[in-house]
Amino acid sequence: MCADRQPRRRRDPAATRTALLRAAAELFAERGFDQTTVREVAARAEVNQALLFRYFGSKQELFAEVLSHNSEALLDSVAAPELPRRILENVLAERAGSGAEHTIVAMLRSFSDERAARVLRDELGGSYVERLARLSDAADADLRADLVLAWLFGIGMMRSVLGKDPLAEASEEVILGHVTRAVSYLLEKSASTPEEDLGED
């Protein structure tokens, strides 16, 4: 072996996986599931495309991993009473956020793809509904949580995708005020305390 030969750089699987998840989260938020290609994800992560398939198997499995990974980060960082407001802030944002907040925008832009929709149903029907349902002690708490999610994402579709006025032109502050009051009523507990109330400005 030549003395001046550079040692082969050792691959860091954890770092590669993290880079792929980050790149995928950004692209799914920017373009949605259908318009994002695995080639683009690999290029943004600066890794070989073959590694994406090695770690995730397929684009659908990558999408599911992005949603699960980033949803856990979002849910862990936000107290349950603040979750509806945080979701709404993200669907109203003109640009995708960063990190875990990419997830909400990625969901909003991926509903039209049947493969992505199956993943979204599992994700929304699991961690998000479970967390929101804790805010209510009603017998139909899961249904109430579903209604809240349907409303929040519906607002995002009407405003950001369809551009329907006057919703598209309304200020975020006005929308947040109206919606958080209604969500607070829908998810209220029979004997709520100030700490359990959904926060308003």
C-alpha cells in the first residue's frame, strides 16, 4: 500500500439516515409526495440513491418514516392543549417550517396521492388523534379529535391549495382567534381548569 494513499472514509449509517430523512422532509413539504423523486432526495442528502432503498426500501416507506419521526418530535415538543393551534399555524404558514414542522405541510400537500393517503390515515388516526382526544373527557373524544383534524387540514386546503377567498386573504391572527375558540369548545372537559384550556392570545 502506498504511504500517501488516503484512508477510505468510513460510512456513518446513522448520519446518512438522518440526512435522508431531513432531505425527504424538506422535499415532501415543498412538493408533496407525488412530485418528489427518490433521486432528488438522495441528491439533496448528498448520498448514493442506493442507500435510500437500503435504509427505507421505497419512497412510500420513506414518507411513512418521515411522518412518524417528525410527528414524534412535534408531539413531544408541544403540550397537548397547544397542539391544535400549532397545527393551524403550520397549515396557515406561507412557507414550510423547519424540522418537525415540515410534517404538517408535507401532509397538506400529499393528500391527493393514494399511496400517501394510506400513510396519512394511519398517522393522523394514531398519534395526532390520540393526543387531541386527551383534551376531552367526552364519550366520543376520538370523533371530536377527528373533527378537529378534518377542520384544520380543510382550512389549509381551502386557503393554500384552492386559494378560496375570503379565507385566503384573511389574516392569520383572525383565523387563529376564531378557530381556537371553536376548538376549545369542541375539546373541552366537563370540569376544565385554566391549564387545560386551549391557549388564546
